[in-house]
Amino acid sequence: MPVLSRLPFLLLLTGLASASMILPASVALWSESFQDARSFFYSGLIGLILCALVAFALANRPHNRSAIRQLLALLGTFIVLPAVLAVPFYESVQTTSFLNAYVEMVSSLSTTGLPLFAPERLSMAEHLWRAQVGWMGGLLMWVAAAAILAPLNLGGFEVTSLREPGQDLVAGAARRDMADPASRLARSASVLVPTYTLLTLALWCLLIVVGDAPFVALTHAMSIMSTSGISPVGGPEGAASGFTGEVILALFLMFALSRMTFSKDTGSSEKQGLLFDPEFRLGLAIVLMVPVILFLRHFLAALDIGDQDNLLAGLRALWGAAFTVLSFLTTTGFVSVDWVDAQAWSGLETPGLILMALAMIGGGVATTAGGVKLLRVFALIINGMREVDRLVHPSSIGRSGLVSRRTRREGAFIAWVFFMIFAITLAATTIAFAAFNIPFEQSLVLAVAVLSNCGPLIEVVEAGRLNFIELGAGPKLVAAIAMVMGRLELLALVVIVTPDLWQD
């Protein structure tokens, strides 16, 4: 441990990624896909040897361990590490370019899950590697949120924090201790890694019990916990678990609505408990209200007619809408088996607009979900409600709690600033895609999908009209940059390029 504590954060992650290639190599060997087995085993072995050589060279050198340096290392992880992860994938597929493999690994590590390759084109080991990289990316965000983003008041924590974004919470000797990767990262990993792993194993076992094949259950368990939406069979529609499997998936998707569902290490609520968490309550409200509003007219008509079969079909359509809404709100992108019926019952010609809006809202702060995040949306909502109250009762006094005042004033202001930055970046990304002769509607869908880290949105909204892998190198590079920006969040990138924060 003392030796590992002196190594750079990015080097440690590269070594772990190289070691993790043994799993797909073993699966490929078991399935007698010897080309895949050699590709993953040799890539992992060479990666471990190179990391060991670099580690010996850097073991006795001092490193700057400030919090802003860790944030920069996290940015470098999403840019450099996919190149390492793409090597075995490129060697095993053999019929694609390295750029496609790199974009695929950026998509997986950022838990975006862009549909580059058709499921039948990839082998079992390649599907497992995509899901595994997405799973590791989700775990990385769990740990980094508590160890890097929370102390810097980033990633959504700035809404309720008493300090400005980019300012460390501690100072002096405590600051040096908290900024050390061997202390802060190790403490967070020791708590979150077992939790994340056990939840994945539990979901895997439950899916096997209800009828899914072990391999499909494993990839879906990894995809749900990381909200990557990666599947070897096209999601729940291609799985054998049916309605029961969707219910189990929906229960585990709740972990992407709020960090309070699995950890209290960064809880900032005045009242502790999941039922008092504003993100979880807002997320449940959206999941319940949107399907009910969409189907209310059809339910009333079915009641007037008295058609029992129609009512049962409506209830299945309601479940299909609820599951799909929860999936896209958490930026997973899985579609329910009953989503087709839900579309018919909604009577909307373009339900994709609703899914795009849900993906932009996103899930909870410090979870694997992308988007603007529920806490920022909640801050804007209560700020708007307070302004309406002041219009009706100018002399009224709002809540006196410290967090309440912070959320209504400074927190809402920072949330609005983030939303404006997100909107400007969305417009710029859309223009960048359109500059490569992609139609405006498809450019907008692409921009929303990559910035909100909800790649399956392309396949659902465009319904086969857009094949991402057939695009040129320019749009793919734009998509890769946008996925990194969406995963790390734009406010963190603003902090990185702020000169004043580098003076220490």
C-alpha cells in the first residue's frame, strides 16, 4: 500500500484495467474463441508489464496531490484510458477501425452506451468487455464523486454546499490528508466497491432465477448498475425474464435516482433518510406522473366502455411507459417490452421528445446517471415556487434552514448557471454535428444522447434512421469529446481551466 500510494491515479487505473482483461480472455477461452482469448490476454499482460515498469520508475518521485490535480487526472482517465481499453477490442473484432474501437470504449467507460455495433457482430467476450468497461466506469464515478468531486463542491454538490465550486472544504494538515489518493480514494473505495459488487451479483442472481441466461443476466446486471444500457440482446425485449425481469431491473434502477440509496458519505440533507431526500422524491414523482398524464384520457375512455381486456392492455402499457420513463430518467436507455403499446396508448406521434427531456434531466447527484441531475432541477423548482409566493405575498418569509436558504438562493443560481452552460454546449454540439452534413433533427438527438450519456436514445428516437458507425471520423470525435464533457460535467471542466485555482 505505501508503494501504491506514491503512484499517479491514472497509472493505477491503467493497471487495474489491464488486469481486468483476464476475465473476457477466460470467457473467450471457455467459448473456444481463441483469437479473442489471445487478444485480451496479451493486451492485459503487456499493459501490466508496462504499468509495472512505469511504476518502478516513478515510485520514489514526489507528486502533486492537490484536489485539482486529481480532477485533472480524472479528466485524463476518460481521454487516455479508452485508448488502452480499445486495443484488445480492436484486435478481437478485426473488421473495424481503431477509431471505432476508441469511441466504443469512450462510450462504455462514460456509461453512455452508444449503439455502434450490431449485437450479432460481436462475440461473447467482446460483449462482456463492453459491459465490463461500462461497469468499471460506473464504479469509477461512484468513488470519484465521494473522493474528488464532493470535496471540490462539483458534480451537483455545489447546490447545497456552503462554498463555491472548486474550493476544497478542508485546509492545512487536514487538506493534505484529504487530498492524498491513498487516504481519500482508498477510504471511498473500501466502502463503495463491495457495495457496488454485491448489488451487481444480487441482480445477476435474481435475473437468472426469473429465466435469463447467465451471460445475458450478467451483462444486464452490469448495465443497470452502471446505467450504460449495454446489452448483447437489445435490452429487456430480447431477454427471457419478461415482465418479472423488468420489475427487478426497475428496483435496481432506483440506485441511480439518489446517492442516499447506497451511501450517506456525502449526504447534505437536513433530515436523513431516503424518504426525505429531494432527488429520490422528485424522481419518483416524474416516474409516476408522466405515464399517468400520457394515458389518463385512454384509461377514462376504457372505463366508460367497460372493456376489461382493454383495461388490462392499458395497465401493461402503463407499466411499459413507467419502466421506460425510469430507464431514460436514469440515462440507462432500456426500453420495456410493452413500450410499443405505451406509444399507441399515448396517442403522441413523437414520444421521443419526452425521452430526450427525461435524459436531459438525468438521475441523482454522484450516481452513475448523466444529465443535468435531479438536485439541480429541484433547486430551480423550489426557487421558482418561492418567487411565485413572493409575488402573491411580498412580505412572506421563506424557510429559515441554512440548507434551505442556500438551495433557494446561491444553489438555485449555480444550478441555473450550469443549465445555461449545458444549453449552450448542447447548441454548439448540435451545430458541430450539423457541420458534417447531418440533418438538424438527427444532430439534435445525437447531441442530447452524448451530453446526457444516454446512447440508446439514438436508436429509440431515430428508429434506425441514423447509423452512428457509418458516420465519418469528424462526428465520432465530436461525440467522444461530448461524452467526456457530459460524464465529467461542464462545471468541472470550467474549474479545470480557471487559472486562479492553479496558483496553490
